[in-house]
Amino acid sequence: MRSGQPWASRPAVIISVGWLCFLGMLALFWVGPRGSDDALYWQAADHWFHAGPQVGAQHWDLRHTIVLPLVFARLLLGDGPLALALPSIVAGLAVIALAGVWVRAAAGTAAAWLAVILLATGSLMVLLSSTADIDFIEVGFILAALYLLHRAITDGPAPDRLLLGGIAMGLAMVSRETAAFAVAGIGVLFLAGYGMPRRKYAMFALGLAVVVLAEMGVYWLLTGDPLHRLVISLHHDGSIDRWAEKGSGLPAVHPLVDPLVMLLASHDFGAGFLLGLPILAVCLARAKPLRPRPQRRRPQRGERTLFIVLGCVAIVWTLIAAALWSKLALVSRYYALPLVCLTILTAVCLGWLWESGRRRLAALLLALLLGGNIAGCALDNRNFMFGEAALAALTAQEARIIHTDEQTLRRAALLLTWSGAFDRVTATPPGSGDLFLFNPPRAALAKLSPAPDWQVVSRQQPAPSLAQRLLARLAPVLPSWLARKLGPGHPGVTLYRVP
């Protein structure tokens, strides 16, 4: 990390290395289609592709910042998993580039290098970027809005800068409604009058209003209801109950405590929260001795503003997301923005350590954070769709119709459509002589099981990953929820012939 060399301080070099790290991590830990929200986004894009603009009746249809890019991805790459993932990959690249430029300007070259490397290897972004997902598209727009707000505070509240920031936040709002949590964080800065007179925030609010009101106007013209999006979004999930659900895959304790448990223990975050929060707390508490030697300068105003803006938005977002236990399932992707904010601030703290002469400590902490990111990716269940992928592969080998359960067929629909084999699979009950693919995780939902006299044609088991092979011996002494994470993630499938 020899930031004194001219080439190493150039933004293009920093960003390019971050991009290479990100694409390398994607290649190593590619997840691919999940047969869930990604399939619904693809379906919405398919409607646009074949029939032109659509109003949309589901909240997935209304997220045009991913639906329209999927249309263009399909035009560019055709049908397939790469086209499905392209908008998410571009969003990840944009987040890395924006963070590199922002942190370099606010906190220096060392912090910028650390920020792009930690973001590029971040478990959550890597795991969500090989399929169609709105999370980091939303994060990208919010980060752009916060960057422009930061520039307005540090360089002067130019109206065009604030207006563009508001427009970026508006695009985040029409991406997903959780962006309102970031707006609430900025509202705290407004109420405090931080960085500039409160009246200057009006231009930011105007940019936000332009996007949101324009969309409401379109819905008013097309449906007669300007609140079309809001009505659909508020009622698409009416059965969330964190007292019962364990969407994070971790033990449930209490809805007020479970978010903290997830932030500290979920593999999706790597060691981002587990180590990032202590690093941030210690460095801020001991900011004075960490100033660079020998000049012992005061932290730049850009650094202070970076901490206040990102810290305020991250804290407000986390508190709101944790409090809405009847509206938001407890899953890691709803905390993507706080993770990105904390990662950037952690990178600045490590940059302070590096520049203050504590390079061994900075390198050790960086290694632990990177190790946590890699471990988080390695421990993720990338066999979630093993049964569906096996079904799609079998259609190329078997000329006969294959029967399976409804859930497997639904989740495999995209894979089967891409291969042109959708009409060769059915969820109807099998008769004498028929083939039936038994996919235990999905069949259990329908309480389906093979009869004792069914004949086994073939069995397929997912191969354990390197991390699973290395840690398999620890499974007997670990808690059941943790042992499951070290398993193959899928029990395998069996193809039967009905006598």
C-alpha cells in the first residue's frame, strides 16, 4: 500500500483494482439464479420485452431501476444467467467506483484503497450480485445522494449539486421503499442544521420530490391512483412475524435482539459488523494519538463530515429496519446500506492506523476483515437451487416428461424456459411408468414423498465445498444452526420411475 507513488494514488488505478477484486470474487463464489425475486424481476422485464411498457400489479413490477436494465441486458446478452445478473454486477461496480472517488477525496489514498478492497470482497455484495437483486442498485443511488450531500457540505451548497443529490435519492426511493430510512437519516441532519443552513436542504428535497411526484403522476394517469405503488408495497407481505420467522438462519431470541445477533453473527456480513464496530469505536475514542506523525494534524473537515453523514444515516436506517418487525423479514439484505457505510468508515480508521505508523496492526485488522469476507462467501449455501438445476439438466438427458412437485417446478421455471424444456416438466401426480424427480426441501412443503415400491433411476448429491470439507469434523460439536451452515446445503435429489 505505497500510496506515495503517483500511480497508486490515481483514482482510475484504485477503482480498477477494486473492480478486478470484485469480479474475481464473483467468479469464485457465483451463486446464480435463486428462483425467487430474481425470477419475478425477469418476468416483469419479459413483459416489457414483448409487450412494451407495463403498469405492473406486483411490487417487483414497479422497481423499474432493475426491470428496465434487465430488458437492456437481455437485448445485449440474450437469455441466461449472465443477463439476469448484469444489472446487479454493474451496481456493484458503481458502488466500488463511487466509494473510491469519495473516500480518496475525503480521507486520502490509503483509506480509498482499503475501502474499495473491503467493499469489493464484501460477502453480502458478492453473494447478491450473481442474480437479479435490487439491494445494491438502491445502495448505489443512496451512496450517490450522500456523496453529493457531502460535497455540498464541504465544498459549498451549490444548488445543482443538491438537486442532483435529491434526484439520486428519489431514484433510490422508486427502487425500493426502504430508501425512506436514508431520507429519515438526512432528516436528522436537517433538523440539526448540520453543515449548512436548513433552507439549503430544500433543493435536495426538491430533487427527491421531482422523481417521486413524477412517478405518482404517471400512476395517476394510468391507474387513477397516484398511490398505486404505496398501496401495493404496503400490502404485498401481510404475514411477517419475527417472533416465529428465522429468515436470518440464526437462533431467534426476541425481535428487539435478533437484528443485533444477525449483524454480528450472520456469514452474509463476514466480519464487517463483528470487527468493524469495535475498530470504529476504538479509533474514534483514541482519535488524538492516531493522527499522522509528526505533524499530528487535526482530522480534515471532509473526514468529519464523512463520519457524521454516513454514521447518522446508518444508525437511523438500522434502528428503523430493526423496529419494523411486522413489515420486514429479518434478512441480511435489508441491512446492506449500513454495512456499506460501516465498511467505508472502517477503511478510514484503518487508513489512520496505516498513516500513523501502526502498519502491522492495520495489516492484521485488514487481513481479519478480508478473511471474514472470504469465509462468509465460502460458507454461503450455493446449493440452494441444486434440485432445480438437476431437473433442468435431466431434461437434456431424458426424452420423457418428468414429474416433480409444484415448488420445484416454480423455482426451476426460469432455467427450464432458457433451455426450452419448460413443457417437458409437469407438477401433475405421476402415473404408472412415469418419471418423478424427488427434491426433498421443496417436496416437504407439499408433504410429498416417494412410495416404497418406486424404482430408483439415479441419485445426485451436491459436492461439498472446500470450506465444508475442512470444517466437517467440527459439525458434531457445534450448535445445530451453525452445523447446518457447514453442511452441503441440500440433501440431494432422486429420480424415480413409478411402477
